[in-house]
Amino acid sequence: MHVFLVQLDIQWHDAEANFARVRSLLDRESVPPGSLLILPELFSVGFTMNVDIATEGEPSRSRAFLAELAITRQSYVAGGLATREEGTGKGFNTQIVLGPDGDELASYR
């Protein structure tokens, strides 16, 4: 298995710019199917304590982006995003892992 650690200069609170940066970095590489792509925690917005900015609701753009990566690269993708607990509004730094079909295999918060 090939492992790609995708480190990027995250643009604060700018998910679309961060998605574009990840795509650009991966486009420079030959990613074999079945690889593991690992993105940083809160890769889409930066490590912010502002729950209202970090969380996206459902459907989550960040989760959809990770699923797109998994499907188009036919690889496993791990990335951190912010989730909100129903009822309390409390935010969590959540790591998810998606398979090549875009389905969630695991999560941890």
C-alpha cells in the first residue's frame, strides 16, 4: 500500500481554497489505486475554535470532498473535519476514513 501524507498551508476558514489546494497537490503525484491518503485535522477550515464556522451541517462539504477523493482516486482517504453533536451544539474534531467507494469505514472524535 502507498501512503500519501497531504500536508498543506491551510487557508483559514476557506474550505473551497483548501479543497483546490489538496486537489492540486495530489494532481502532482501518481496515486495508485488502493493507496491511503491522509489529510490533516480540520483540513478544510484550519484549527478553529469557532464551531459555527468549522461545522457544516448535513450534507457536509468536507465529507463530500473526502468521498470525491476516495472515489476518483480509488483509494482510502482519512481526513479530519468538525462535527456538531445534536441537542448540545458542542463541536468535535472528528477523523473519518472512507473507502474507495466513498463509504465511511470508521470515525473517531
